[in-house]
Amino acid sequence: MTVKQADYEELLAEYSDYLGAIALLKEFRPYLEMIPSMRRPEESVITVPLPLVRIRGAKSVATGGASEVLRLPCDVAILMCDPEWKIKMGGDILVFIHRPSEDFSNLLGRWRQTQICLNTGYEWQMPEQYQHILSEASEETYPLFVVFPETPERIKRGLRGASLPFVTQAVYSEDEFALAPGSSSE
């Protein structure tokens, strides 16, 4: 079986919400422990799907010399925020979901391209409801790869070989969930 576009889209939508992001981080405990306050997770975790960054010092000819804004090749950025001070803190977790027809070199290449983009000073382009939060770059960026049960074994083996953290996530349609053992259907 191959990874389906709908499965990728389902996980992208799921991780775009802080609750889905926290559920993902529960699968990789070292990153879960980075959350500043589990008592106030809605104020501690900011998710930015298909994130943009403004590169400091880079001027774009196309925008008449304004700072350059780039879309990162990751799928979701999970940013930590101090719920009291309303400032971004700690490391940034960048989620890479295995895309349909993507092989290991492409998946790893997206992480490498992200590292290159974030090698200079940058600031996050925050979602509208978080525009008031200071969004400077963090000292560390941490990747987290999400693969599917259908993901080829060579990709999982490659991520292990590169010492990159990954979790396997299954996506169930409503029909499959209704037929799953232990689920109740009305």
C-alpha cells in the first residue's frame, strides 16, 4: 500500500490544532516535556501549519527591498510559549509528515532545506491570534518525522540511521473506525 493524499491531509489538519499537536508529542516524550505548562496547554503550545519565516538581513528584489519571507518545507511548526509572559520560549519543534510519493531523500531533504533556511536570523510569521507574541528565532530547532504504517521500510530505516526521531501514525476513515474492534456503532 502507498500513502494517500487524504491521509497526509488528515494528519496536517490534526496537528494544526494544539490538542492534536500535544497528542503527537505524547508519542515522543522528550518533546512533550518541552511544553511549558500542561495546566494551560492552549496558552503554551502554538501550532503554525505550513509555516512562514521572515529572514533578517535578506532583502528581496521582488518586494522592493523588504525583508524576505519564506515558506519552510516542514508541515507544522510547534512553538512553545510562556503562558504568563506571552513570549515564545524554548526550542521549536518542526513536524515533517511523510507525503505521498515522497522517498527518503526527499523527506530528509526537506529537513536539510529547513536547516539551511533557519541558519540565519529569522522570526516566525505568527497566526493572527498570536501576533502579539514575540516571535524571535529560538536557539534550537528539533525535527519530528511522522510516517504511516504504509511508509516504505527504507524510509524508517533511513530516519533511524540518521538518528532522526519519528513516530508512526495510522489514519482511520470513519468507516474503518466503525468496523474496528472495540468500537461501538449505533
